[in-house]
Amino acid sequence: MMLEIETSPIAKMQGRILVVDDDPKNLLLATDMVHSIGLEVVTAANGEEAIQRVGESSPDVILLDAMMPVMDGFETCRRLKTDPRTNHIPVIMLTGLNSVNDYIMAIEAGADDFMNKPFNAAVMQVRVKGFLKTKRMHDELDEYRHFLEKRVREQTEIIQEVQDVTIFSLAKLAEYRDPETGEHLERMRHYCRMITQRLGAQGTLGADIDEEYVRSIFRSSILHDIGKVGIPDNILLKPGKLDSGEWLVMKTHTSIGGAALGEAARRLKRGRNRRGFLDMASSIATFHHEKYDGSGYPDGLAGDKIPLEARIVAVADVFDALLSKRPYKDPVPLAKAIEILREGRGTHFDPMILDCFLNSLDEINAITTRFADKSNEE
């Protein structure tokens, strides 16, 4: 249907309008109307071409004829409004039909407005101007949202870095009391992350291991011995074998560390139910000396009753302890350390976790080399 346009003066504005109509005369008239208020015009002759133009030109408003070949305006509008990339673009449906059903179809398709042909150009221009303002507000809000998301990411990274440094410093409280432990904490966290990633890749533990779990164990594992701050120096640094009484005191480092971290986790939650890295840290500190056959401490847990993170840390901790110098022992060779670990399969260590660790010797050697104690390099 031929458009009949009545002109009226209106302020100049900026923007890009997509006019979609299969009648070349209608396209020309609409183009003149849009140009008269300073807007750029892009045209299309049918719905399929319109969707292509939207992807190419990113219009601010779409004037869409309802009745067209190839793809009518109702289907075109429906596709634009169901696509998250284009559903924010205002669509004004134009039609020579006047039935209520056509109006309902346009609204159901997602049209933002509906005008009958012939229309008054001044009215059309006012409506276009209004939708241009709406689109600009959307774009400004979207830009601001992206800005806020970027700032949140940046601030989150800063907070994460501060937390990581604080956690590492806290862990060092225990390690500094034993100066010969060197890079033990770094090796530990990297061993644990490597094991956890391998286990996750195998898929045998299902939803137990996800990216958040991997991040948490990397952060939490270095707090495994934080409870040693509560152990007297004459026991912690004793060069010889501990007697039975001293050994009972030494074993309390698991309960001390677990209780302290557990209290911190509870204070941090403040009503939230999601498990955080401090919950995991408390679990690790408490249970990393449990053994798979139930002969460990503090609670004599066995098998899967031992938290997964504690079973992972148990392997990494014993391995690194075997290779490290301590006040009461010299380091053992790598081959001997692996032999000791194998002997503990199914008794001290979870077989699945141990096998995963021992099948990753290249990565283990890389971590050991990267974080070698300086004293061992001299």
C-alpha cells in the first residue's frame, strides 16, 4: 500500500533507522521522512534482508512493514525480539490492515508500537524520536553495566590478591617456625591443584570437582598445618623422635588448626549456606592426617568418610615431607619417596588419588624443580 505522508517541522536528531518495505515507493517516502529529521537510513525489501541489515548496520529503530513476501513483518519481528543480540531495538510495525487481530499479532510478535498506513509524518517522527531516546538510554545503561562489571572484576581481582597474600602470610606463621621447610607451601598447593584437576578430568567424581573446587583447594591447602602455631617449640623443633606424650601434643595441631579455621568460616558466612574456601581449609587442617584404612588421627576416619580434599592433601603432604629436610630427618631420594607412597596405597592413601598422583610424575618433577628449596640447590 502506498504511504501518504503529511510533513511537519521537527528538531534535527541523530541516529540510524532501518526501513523495511517491499514497495520501492514506500521505501523512498519513508527515507525522505527520516532524512528530514537528520537520521541515517538503511533499507531492506523483506524480512530476511532486514535481519541481515540489522547484523550489518546496528540500527537504533526499525520501521517494519507487516505484509511482505519471503518473510512477513510479524515473523521478522518475532525473530528479532527472541534474539538477545537484537531484542533491545525498538520496532514500529507499519500496516495497511486495520483489524484488531493484526494489532494483537504485532504485539505478540514483540513490536514496540503499531501504526496504520497512511500515517501522519509528524506523528511518525515524534514516535521515532521517542524510541531513539529509549534506545539511547538502553545503550547508555548497557555501557554503564559493562563499566560496572569491569570495575567489579578489577576490584574482585584486587580483593582476591589481598586474600591470597593474607592466606599465604597466615600459613607462613606455622612454616617460619620450621625454617627448613622452604618452598613447602608452594609445592603443596601446586601438587594439590594438579591432583584435583586430574581427578576432575577423569570424571570419576562427577560434580564433586568443579573449577571452584580446584581454586579453593589451591588456596586452602597451604593452611593444612596452621595449627602448629599452638605446638611448643621444644616439641615442634625437636631433632629426635617424639616420646608418646609429645606425640599426643603434636597431633593436636589438627584440631587446633581446624577449630580456628572453622570459626573463621562461620564468622565469614553470616547466614550464607555456600561452602567457602575456609570451610575447606578447616576440613583439610583437621583431617589431612587421617588414613584410608582408618588408622589415622584425630578421628580415625576411613575411606570416603575422610573428606576428599583431606585425602588429596595427605598424598601431597607426605610426598613433599619425604623429599624435604626436617629437624628430625634428612630428605629421601625421589625413587624411595615413590616407593613409600606405593606401600601406603589403600592403607594410608586413597588408591584413586595416589594413582592419579603417581601417573603425573612429569608434572610433579616440574613443580618440584620450579619450587626447589634454595638450600637444596647449593
